[in-house]
Amino acid sequence: MGIPISAAFLYLATRSLDLTQVRGALGSADPLLLALAALLLVPVYLAQAARWRRIARREAQAPLPVFLEFVVAGVAVNNV
């Protein structure tokens, strides 16, 4: 059920895009800056995972990587 709904919303969000402009924008993007932006997300996600681990410390004794998985999964689901 989720995939058809996601596909429908993706269509609605992109139906009026000019693909030539999109290709141009992606082609002119600096790959180094994109990589830097992605790397800068790592400490943000780690801080969020540490915060959630601290919030849940009485209920869950899980290591930081588990909470990091939760944070990244939450971001992925929110971006669909």
C-alpha cells in the first residue's frame, strides 16, 4: 500500500518539473560540496541518536548505533 501511495505523491510533486532544468541544475552542482553536505549530516545524526539514547536510557539499554539506525530510518520515512 505504501509504494503506490508514495508513487502517486511523487508524481504529484514532480508532474510540473522541467526535466531539462533539473538535469542542468544537477549537472552544475559541485560534487565536492554535495559530499561535504552529506558528511556534515553525520554529526547531526549522531547527536540526535545520542539524544534519543539519553531520553530512552531508563527503558532501553541499546548501543548508540541502534539509535543511529532509528534516526536514519526516521529521516528516510519522513522524506518519502
